[in-house]
Amino acid sequence: MEHLPIDVRAAIRFFAFYLANGTVDLDILDDIDYRPSLMGSGSALEMVFAVFTNVLQVDEDGKVMNEGDAQYRAAQWIRAYCDPGFEADPPFEAWETELHGP
């Protein structure tokens, strides 16, 4: 594969748009302005994208199958990061928060 499928690129672009606007999964994050916390720490922002892309599932044709689930899990991670009393349900598994690359 030479490039990411268009559907995957669109999912990542929309996620970045919602993240920057403060509108990622408002059911979980409506009362939290998470942007100052995330933008002040490259590691936190890196983990948000790691969770989103690790959870994102793509079929053999390059179509995204669970964009909403990936956003939801990323929103849970953001909420837990900003609100230590919040517990993600289900708890995060190691593969969801794994950082890939050099």
C-alpha cells in the first residue's frame, strides 16, 4: 500500500478537527475543556492519537469500520487524563495505548 486509504485519512482528519475544536465525544467531554491540558503536553496529545489509531479498524477495502468507537475510546482517555476520578469502562488494554515507531 502506497498511501493510507482515503477513508482512513478522512477519519484521522475529522478526529483532528473535533479534537482542536473541543468537540470530541461531547457525551463524555462536554463539561471539560481538555485542549489546554493536551496542547501543553506533546506526550498527552501523542497518546490521544495512539488510542484513536490503535482502536480504528479498517476492512480489506480500506473502509473504516468503527470511527465512532475509536473516537469514544480516545475521549475516555482524554477524560481520564483530565479527571483522575474518571475510570474508563472497560479499562484500557495495553494494545490500545501502545506507541508505535522508533
